[in-house]
Amino acid sequence: MTTEEEIVRKLRTLPVEKQRRVPAFVEHLHAEETLPPPWRTLKGIWSGFGVDVSEEDIVTARQEIWGGFPHREEGVAGLSSR
């Protein structure tokens, strides 16, 4: 039995309501073939630009960004600690 014959045989055993959904499912399968390629990782996106970010660069950037942010121990004015 060919794949087509097997599909038709199984299709005929379905209730009419479900048979009506089959063309939409087939269209969905066609659409999967034309989907754009998945996103590359951020590391892969920047790989061609000669960008080299070290762990030290990341630590420094975090310190610059979060350096003035109050720590939990210091608390924030107007908020009660739990």
C-alpha cells in the first residue's frame, strides 16, 4: 500500500468534521517547508564582526551598570524589609 493510499484509507475512517480539518493540516505542513531558518545564537550573530567579549569585560560592565544600585542589606527608602 502506498503512502497516499494509506492516508486516504485512514481519512475515510474519520468523522466528516475531522476530514474537513485535513486540508488545513496539509497546508500547515507545506508552510513548515517555507519557514525562515531559525535564529542563530547571539554569539553566532556577532562572530563575523571581530567582537571579542571576555569574562572580565562582562564583570566590568555589570559593575558599572549595577554599582550604584542599593543592595538588599542597605534597603530602599520607603520600603520595609521583610
